[in-house]
Amino acid sequence: MANRNILVDSIPKIQNIFFIYEVVDASDYKIYLLYLYLVCSNGQKITINIVIENIFFDIKLKDKNLIDSYIDEFNSESYDVIIKQSFDSTEKYDFIRLYFKTYKEQKEALNYLKKIDNLTVLKSNAYLTKKKDNIIREIEEY
């Protein structure tokens, strides 16, 4: 936080100094890059390249005893257990933060999570359809 404050304090206090007009999210699969394209109020164009070195994502833990299974399943380089407030709640929860060597490994892990989630949705839909069919059959038999 201190570095950010130094940066913010070093910017001249002129109103509307920057106007962001394009943000590009890119990766070379080894590091994660975020490109900001800006225009100053005097028309000067600026590009800021933000390199994100710690490649990670967080998973809310339902049970701390499952930490080893997450590490085995996602093959992460390292992990931390953190207590944070999720976006959709006012309460704090335990999360496991999984770090990866490359952005590609992180993306593969996220795609795996998405695949699991899609399978869960498909299974739920199949279950609901079967339940609905059973209810209709019971009504018809009644």
C-alpha cells in the first residue's frame, strides 16, 4: 500500500489529468500483463504496462480439511489460507489462494473448475427433469 500512496501523491493535483480510453487484458502465458492506454488532458498519449507476477486465484473453503485435496487437484506451485470477505457477502470466510508458475497453468485450472461447474449444472438439470417427469407420472396415475 505504501508504494501506491507514493505514486498517487507524486501525481500533480490537476483535475481530469488522465482519461482512460482503452484497456487491454493480455498474456504471453508466462506473465500476466494489463495494458492501459491513456490520454492526458493536454492530448499526450501514455501507455502503462502493468505486470502481475503473482498468478493466483482464491477458492472459498467449506472445510479446511479439504486443503490437501485442492492442492493435489490443481497442482498449484504454492498456497496460502486467507480470511477475506467475498464479493457477495458481508461476512468473512476462509479461502485458499492457489499460486501458479504461469498464467497458462492458472487458466487451465480455471477451465477445469468451469468444466466441473458445467457438469454440476447438467446433473442438476437432469435431476430436476427426472423429478418433474416423476411428478407428472404420479399425477397421471392418480
